[in-house]
Amino acid sequence: MALIKKRRVWCKLYLVRDINTHEIIAVELSAANVTDGEALSNLFKQSYRKINEI
């Protein structure tokens, strides 16, 4: 019986949190080939709060 090697697949988890309350206000899980800029635009869409700093 031949052994089958499994290939690892990486993903990225992005979190946006409120710096005062430490509440998580946006989450994005993406594949490894998604750029940070692409993920950032999706995070902005999730939050209705004013963002002061990145």
C-alpha cells in the first residue's frame, strides 16, 4: 500500500479590533494567495465604525 502525502494549504486570518474595548469588529479568512490589500478592502466593508488608524 503506497503512502499518500498530504499537501498543506495555508490560509490567513485577519482581525480588526477596537483599541479601546478590544472588541473584534471585523474578521476575514482568506487563501494564502490573497494580498493584504484585497483582504483590507473586505474588512472595511464589514465595519461601520470610523477607522482612525491602520
